Amino acid sequence: MLAFAGNSLLCRLALRGAHIDASSFTLIRLASGALVLTLLLRARGESLRENGSWWSALALFVYAGGFSWAYLSLSAGAGALLLFGAVQASMLGYGLWRGERLHGVQWLGLVLACAGLVGLLLPGATAPEPAGALMMLLAGIAWGAYSLRGRGVANASASTAGNFVRAVPLALALVIIALPQAQCDGEGLMYAIGSGAITSGLGYAVWYSVLPHLRATTAAIVQLCVPVIASLGAVVLLNEALSPRLGLATVAVLGGIGLVIFKRGRN
């Protein structure tokens, strides 16, 4: 969870200081993540062959690109909350569309989470910048789709590596399109590689290694701490203010989603 929250902090550090442009950050992040995941697979004697898919790679690319562009204007804490809320909302929405049913407290939790997101996005002095918020919501929906496509995959680590490799040419095409705005200094390169190789590549490798040993409800609930870690890290490392609006929205969104997940697990 520290690695997942670190993605928000590293991306915001890189883009807030104009050390790198969003499309270059996306490419370097995906390329360095693909390299680390491929090396880990080879060290275990596994192959990338026939692992991953182009549709999942497209979802991964949309997530990574939207994530980078959103952090041109969003604070790390607000971005992480919007991302997490959109991921969970899209996956819950898919479940409802497929016929799953919520009961009692779960509906209360869903309404509470939605109210928290709406409250965060309402116009005001501390509201997130609309374009950045829209990009992060899109990134969250894409990550939700990516997660749904990955359910039931026999080898999640190998599939993730294959998807990262396939997403690299998509990110390269984006860099070519946005070439006039391209920029990157040593600090930006370091942040992008750290995000791809460490907090993405190694982070996903660790997550998928422990995931089989966790109950589904436990795995879902433990992810609730990611926006909290990102918000606290932003206060300490980026000197970002934790506004009352963001604090209340965090409690509402995470508390609401927690009610839905915990009740589902008990059922």
C-alpha cells in the first residue's frame, strides 16, 4: 500500500515542478515497470509468451496516461481519493449491472461514498481543478476495468508484465503526438523510473505474491488506506494542505466503501 500511495507522490513531485511532461512520465513509468516485471519473470524461469492482452494493455495505458495528466493540477491526496473512489465505484457498478444486490447497510455505504465524491467536486475555493478531476476519474474507471479483466487470470504477475510490455508502444505513440511539449530533466527522469520500477513494478510484484494469502474482503479493505497514506505523505513531503473538505470527503468515501465491502464479505 505504501508503494501504491508512492505512485501519487512521485508523479505529483515530477509534474508539479515541471521536471517532466505528462506523456513522457507515462512512457518512462510503463517502460521501466515492464522491464522490472520482465526481469522478475525471467528470474523465476517464466516467459511472457501469451501472457496479457491488448485490451488489458489499453486499459492500463488509459489509467497511466489519465493518472499523469491529472497530476498536472491535482494535489496528491485529492488525486488518490478520486482514483480510489472511481476504481471502487466502477467495480461496484459492474457488479450491480451483472445482477449483484446490495442490502441495507451496503446501500447506505454506497450513498455515503457517492456523497463524499460529490462534496469534493462541488465548486469552491478548495475544489479540485475540473479537468484534472475528470482525468483522474477516467483513470480510475480504466483501472477498474483492468482489475475486472484480470479476475481469474492464472498467473497475475505474468499477465501484468505482459500488459505493461504491450502498453509501452501505446505510450510511445502518445509521446510522439505530444512531442512539442516534451521535456525531461534528471530529477523528472528519476521520479518516473522510481514510479515505474519500484512503486509500480516491484509494488505489483509484492502485491500479487501476498494476494493469494489474503481473503478477498481483507484485500479490498486494506486498500482503503492508500488515499490516507497519500494524503499524509503529501502533507509531510510536498507541503500540501489537508483541507477540511478533503478530510471530510476522505472519511465519507472510504467509510462508505468500507461498509459495502465489509458487509459483502460477511454475507
